[in-house]
Amino acid sequence: MPQTSDHALSARVALTTGASFWHTQPIAGFAPLMLADGPHGIRAQIASSDHLGIAPSQPATCFPPASGLGQSWDPELAKRVGIALGQEAAFFGVSVLLGPGVNIRRDPRGGRNFEYFSEDPIHGSDLASGWVRGVQSQGVGTSLKHFAANNAETDRMRSDSVIDERALREIYLKSFERVVKGAKPWTVMCSYNKVNGTSASQNPWLLQEILRKDWGFDGAVVSDWGAVYNRVESLRAGLDLEMPSGGDRSVQKVVAALEAGSLDISSLDQAVSNLERLATRVNSKSAEPADFEANHLLAREVAARSIVLLKNQNNVLPLRQDARVAVIGAFATAPRIQGGGSSHVVPTRVDIPLDEIRNRSASGDLVSYSEGFSLAGASDSDALLVEQATKAAAAAEVAVLFLGLSASEESEGFDRTSITLPERQIALLRAVSLVQPNTVVFLSHGGTVLLAEVETLAGAILDGALLGQGGGHAVAAVLFGAVNPSGRLSETVPAKLEDAPSYGNFPGEFSQVLYGESIFVGYRGYDLKDIAVTFPFGFGLSYTQFQYGELGLQKVDSGVRVSIEIRNVGDRAGREVVQFYSGKPDSKVRRAVRELKSFVSVQLEPAESKTIEAVISFEDLKHWDILTSSWVLEGGDWEFYAAASSRDVRSTAQINLPRSGLVPLLTMSSTVFEVLEDPIAGPLLMNLLPKPSSDVDAGEVLGIDLAAIMGSFPISSMVLTQQDHTKEFESLIKAANSARAEIR
Ligand code: BGC
């Protein structure tokens, strides 16, 4: 029985469930903590009882959502966004900002892909780490979400993500692990779904073994809103704070379990102490004042950084200031700046692309506007809208088409079933490109869209993903060359949906999603099968060109130092995002052809060159070894690539690395080949093998490769002679294992 009185016990238990929709109880003598969405702006609601964006929230700076920010490939920029968000959070009295989201964009149809950075865990976690550092530098906590394997919206409260351990560790947990270890978020938010059969909110393996023991997390685990299905089980599993409030019912259930002895008091003590630490952290530092004007300028800068130039035939871009421009498409006047759902922010203001283009043009009269299509959907006026747009395009020197997905086509809460742009928009592009060879397409969308036809029709393509409230200013700056685009794709654009590695296993059925592609997610999967894509992961052009020198490799204590000289060989200043990938062609385990390990961006004036470097840690080179249930660095030759995208390798170098990590022990189930490979057991087994009695080759006689057949036999099944050799086998395995144990 607990030592405390019933009342005191209930009060203590109550600390571990919210006091209201967004607030905790007062903890450790501090005022209640307010938690709020996030991630790309503050959603501090005026009414406190709604979380679907229906009740209004106070205007706050709407930065590019993760799908946009991810395209900047710039963790330092993400940190600056984090600092601004931390300041605004403090301004609204928010103690914990509910982000960032680091789930992997596993399938292009994922409904919340716009809230996530990447299809790659290194890229996503580096961006998220910058963001977390920024927010927390202002005394505001973050909540790394949604932990874990929450990669679809369909049936999200019940769905079970069934994933093999390598994929789970190397891809899906990796994006969390690097942030937890490196940037130390003060809270982690568990997801709604199950992971291999157990709800994330009541999963001791995830919340204790992995998060706390393996990664050293010392913050508080918060539930996603409504993700607690059984408060007693979740508390036992290590979920510290149930949100929103579970009310007295939840408290009484926990009290009853404690009193009955079915829940150990240490579970409660642990949760309370984690929450006390959170309250102390939040209250130990105050933020600098928020400057909404400055933050709008930052939102513009970040948006401009996040735009990807996908095509620029005959240097259609940048535009001359005195060019006659036909701006076409409803998004030019009603820009799509963010996604729908819990992350939806009320912006402080919104830059309108058409206005910004007119501002940058030598004269506003040079810029015409036609709607092209209605955002309200198909109607009788479609043909007329296309006709007007085509006329305007023909009369101009260049047409800039604003295409994309409207808010109703993607949002939290559902997955898309198709990844095409609306047919009406493609028809418009076909008509315009027939009369105007200089056709530029600017794209707004949360999730990836197919671009094969756009690629053949348009002279130039700019991909804005979602750019937040400064996107209008940013696109005008890029169009006219005030900003040289330097964004890079953070998700592959496939030639067709059916090529996606997860196709056939998304969004699952009967409340189960099988991650059948295993570790081959995104570019790893396209590369494995050598599938042609429209635009690869990491791709993006510039108004200048860069030349790569020779990749240098050097082994250092913590990993491999990569270095390379980059030269700007064009006539404009620009930023190149240099991507470092690793590969191990002779690997004994399944591996992607290339895996991103690090990236560095470099800003260069024309003719300027700089040598950049990065250290790729041994940790990031390890794979999860199924035999020993541990991380192992394969020894031998490794290849490293300096690349301009996952499919544009500019320089390759090799280095030999020593193996590190546990060595699997031999057992009587080890195969003959495995035993023969061992330096101790191998020769001993060879001595036991019967010498051929004549010069007849048994393999030849049987028409088979006898060695290959015998080699795959477990040693326990190997019959050498009439005698039983079990004892000899056991002793040679013992000899091998005592040597192996020393390496462990
Ligand atoms: C979302 C979270 C969000 C929370 C609070 C949930 O539905 O999954 O991302 O932070 O609501 O609004």
C-alpha cells in the first residue's frame, strides 16, 4: 500500500493527466504549463476546448511547414526559425511547443507528409535538431512527435505498424534517436498507432528500453491528444503526461490500481519526477521578446531558401524586370501556405505572389493576371478561364503558372489516394505551353505530386512545397533572381505512384500496415530496383553552376572526415548543398545502394571556391545486426560519395574501416560454412572432415556442387562418418566462442 493519504495520492496522480485541453496542473510549485501546436507557428487558441483548428487561434507567424523548411537543407536556418518560434511561444504563454514532427515520409500519399521533413532520417533529424535547439534556447520546451512509426493517417488510432527491426531502428526510430541524443528535446509525444502490436502510448519497449535506456532521454513523455487508451497501462509503460485531461475518471483508475498493488508506485514517482524536471526547465530561462515584424522577414527568407528549382531550360529564369509576364492560376492571389489540421496557424499577414511580382517588375503594367482555374472546383466557366489565360500567355514574353493542391485535397486526418495534380490544371498547362514556350510553373503542395508531364511541358519549374506567410515574397524574389534558388527535394518525385517502394503496403488493411519494403524507403527503394524517377531525392538546380573537387577521406576518432573543394563556376553568387552518401557494395547485409550520411551547404561568389568538411560518425554507419541484436559497423572497404543529389554523384572515394560491435556466437545451428569461416573452428572442422578415399569426385558423380549443399547444413545435421561427432562439434564451437567473447 502507498504511504500517502488517499487525497495526497489522488493529487499526485492528477499531476500526470492534463488539467484541461492545453494545460497541465501546477507542478513543483510552478504555474500550470500550457502546451500548444506547432510546429510551424504558434496555435494558441482563444477558446480552450478545440483542437481541430475550428476555434480561432491568435495570429502568429506562419513559417514554412516542415515540407517547405525541409527543402532548405539548412539546420542553422531551422534553428533561427526555432528561436523565433520560441519567442512567440513565450509571448503567448506557451511552455511547450508541440513539434517538430520527424516521422518519415514513407509513402507519397501520407496525409501528414507536409508536417514532416523528409524520406530520410539523417536529413530529417538534422533539420529537427536545429529547430529543437532554437526553440529551447528560449526557455520553451519542444515535443518530438509522433513517436513512433506513425506514417499514415488511415485508421490512425488503431492501426498497427508492422515493421522488421532493422527498418524500425535504421529508418523510423533513427530520425527520433538523433534528435533525442543530439538536441535533447524536453518532451516526446507518443503516437496514436500501435507498433508491432502494442500501442505506442503503452509500449514499455519504446518508452523505456529505447527512449530512456538506449538513448538516455531524461524529459517527459506526453501522449498525443487522446492517444491514451488505458491510463494504468500507459503509466506503467512510461507515459508521463496524459493529454488532454483524462479527468477524475482517469485519476481514480490509477489510484485504484496503486491501492490494489497492480501498479507499482515507482511508475507514478517516475512520471511525477519527469514532469517536475520539465516544469523546472521551462521556468529556468525566459525568452527574448517576440518581434512579429522581424519574424515576417525571417519567414520570407526561409521561404526563399526552401524553393527548389527543378528545371530551367534555356535559362527561362531569372526573369528580366522589364519582361512582360502573364501570371496565371488562382494560387497567385490565394496562395496555399500551410496544411490543414492541428498545425493550422492563423498568420499575422500573408504575402500575395501576384502583388509581390508586380512590386518587383519594372512596372506593374507589365504583369497580367488570369485565374486559369477556380479553386472551388470544376465548373462551366473552366473553358473560358483557360481561354483567357492562353490569350494572356500568348501576349506576354513569359507565363508563370501557379499550380498545386488545394487545402481540401490534403490534410491531417486522411491519406491521399492519388498523387496527381488536378487534371484541369494540367489541361491549362498544356494549353498555355502550346502558345508560350517560356512557361514557368510554380508548385504549391504538401505531399509530393507527379511531375512527369509538367516536366515535359514547362520550360522552368519551381517547387515551393508549402512556404508559409512569406512565400509570396519569396517566389517573386526567386523569379526575378534577387534570390538564387538553392533548395533541394527532401522526397523523391516518382514517375508513377506504383513505383513507390511502399506501394501495395499502404495504407494497410484491417488496421494493420505491413512495412514490406523494410529499409528500402524512398530513394533507397528506387535505387535498389534502379527505377527511373522524375526528380531524385536531394535534387535542385541553381542559377549558377558548381564544380566538385576530389573527395578526401580521413579516419578520425569518432568517424570518417569527408572533405571536398567546391567552386562556383557560374556568374552569380549561390549556395550549393553538398550531400555525402555512403555505400558498401560488398556488404554482407542488405543495404541501400547509397545512404545519406551528412550534408553541408556552402555559399560562394562567382569563381570563389571553398573546401568544406564534415565528420560522419561511426554510429551513423552502423546497421542493426539481427544476430546479435546490436549496432554493428561492418569492417572492410567502404565507399563515400560527394553528390549533388542521391543520383548525381560527383566524386567517390574508398576507405577501409575496422569492424566494430558484437560478433555472433556460433551454435550447433550454425552452418558448416559459418563454422569453416571461423579462424579457430574452421581448421578444427577441416581436420574432422573425411579425406577422399579415392580420386572420385562425389560432386561430379552426383552432378551437384556437394560443397554448396553441405555448406548450408547446420553443423548439428552434418553426418561425417558412422560415428557421432557431436562432442567434437561442441568443443570446436566452444573454442571459437571463447575467442569471440573476447572481441565482444
Ligand atoms: C495531433 C498532434 C497535435 C495534437 C494537439 C493531435 O491530433 O496528432 O500532432 O499536436 O493533436 O493538437
